[in-house]
Amino acid sequence: MSAAEAPICGACFGTDLSLWAEARDIEYFSVPESFSYFQCRSCGALSIFPVPENRLGAIYPSNYYSFAAQSQSFAEKIKEQLDRRIFSSLFREIGGEFMAYFDLQDPQSLADLIMRFLQSGQFPAARDVADWRWIDWHEASAQLAERTVRNAVQAPLAPARPHAHCP
Ligand SMILES: [Zn+2]
């Protein structure tokens, strides 16, 4: 099997790509080497190049959650549910009002979104993606502070206890 000489866009098969990032697997630490990601100048999609075809078994180990759908134990099932909740809450954090969301347990909610999209021609998100922009560090810090305070206020208070060293 011979690798292609130049990166090719995996989405549109365009050949005009520029290096976007060098990255390593920091979530699972599956392999030590870094990989190069290229961005397509035509469609914007990111592609990895060269595709590490002979390393997929190492990059996607059996504990990789997308491939661990058939959990056996009760504890694993609970962990999987928690992972999904965290994943979807992260997605809402990032995507905000510019994404459309559906309930994984309710396929009809996805079908409804698709039908709305087809009938109206408008992506079924609360806000138009044309209004979307990156936030700067100042805004990101303010958002982090605001959410930290909000979560701290919502967190249940620990029962009051006398200080260990006080009578
Ligand atoms: Zn492309």
C-alpha cells in the first residue's frame, strides 16, 4: 500500500491544502508521535495526512468510547451515560445557539429538525451562523468567571460544621 504524495481533502477531494496544525493524542496518549492536519482551501475541512492507516488499532484502542458502545457492566453503562451528558453539555458550551440539538434517545427529534431545515431552508439553530465569531481572551475569561460563580452558587452548601480547632 503506497501513501499519496500530497494531502488530499477527505471531504471534497480537493488538492489545495495548507498545514493547519501538528497534534498529538492528548486524551488517550495512544501513540507518541504527532500528526499533521491540513485544511482544505476550497471547503475548509480538516484532513490528517499522511493517514496513519497502520496505526489505527493503536489510535483507537478498545477503551475509545466511540467503539465501546456495547458496555457490559452496570458501572460501565453509567459511565457511558455520564460521558454522553458531559459530551453534550460541552457541545452546548461550544456551539451555543448556533447549533441544532436533538435528543439521542428520541430519533423523531432529529427527524423534526431535518424536516424543518428542508422545508424552510434555514438551519434550525436559534441564531444564524453568519453572526458567529470567535470570542477573545477577555470575553472567554469573563464567561469562565460568570459560569464558575453560577455553578458555585448552584452547588449545594455543605452542612455547617464547627471548626475542628474551635470549642
Ligand atoms: Zn475540501
